[in-house]
Amino acid sequence: MSDRIFASIWILLCISGLFIGWGIQSEYSYEPLGPRPFPIAILSLMTLCSVLLLLRKPDVIAWPHAKVLHRLLVMVMTLVLYAWGFESLGFPLATALLTFSIALLFEAKIWVAALSGVVLGASLFYAFDYLLDVTLPLGVWLN
């Protein structure tokens, strides 16, 4: 029953997101398609998945243990902190800290989590900023 409630709410949110996404306009053309197709495609796929979830036979619900719920709460708080500090910390540092904390949530060793954070933050910044030409903030510490 809870998966059907979730699917129904998610369908409503996706449809409202599709209406909002359809109205996205850009004053200047920085790509051939513009900013509209990506949110429309993602929201359409999420709507399709929600409809499939709504139509399938429901499973027996087994709620996760308190440890899993605690990890989920920490993950949500980490993502909120990432969004909050994205511009001030900059993409490389914020992404490195996010990767480090998520790796620790999955019980990685500290040195592995730190290494993966540094590598992922630097390589994603290089890929987006130099290869894909997407402007990302460096943060106040590098400006």
C-alpha cells in the first residue's frame, strides 16, 4: 500500500514538474537544444516508472532497521549541506566532502574515503569545466 501512495504522490509531483519544465526558456542559446529537454526527459522517465510502480503487484513491506534509517537521515542531511555550501565552498571541495562522507556511510576506510573524495572532486571538476565547458563555482577560497 505504501508503494502505491508513494507512486501516486510522485506522479503528481512529476506532472507538476513537467508543466514547470515546459516553461523553461533561456534568453541566450548556449546549447543547440536549450535547457528544456533534460528536465522534460528525466521527469517523463520518472513519471513512467511511477506508473509502472502503481500498476505492479505490491510486495510485503519489511521496514529497515534503525541503523539503515539513521544512515538515510545522515545522507539527506549531507546532501542538504552539499547544496547549501556548493557556491561558497566551490564544486571541487564540496564534491570531495560529499564523496568522503558518503564513503564513510558505506563503511569505507578513512584513507580510501579521502582519496576517493579528492579524486572524484578534481576529476569531475576537470570533466565538467574543461571538457564539457560547464561553468562551475570554485568557491571563495580559490577566488
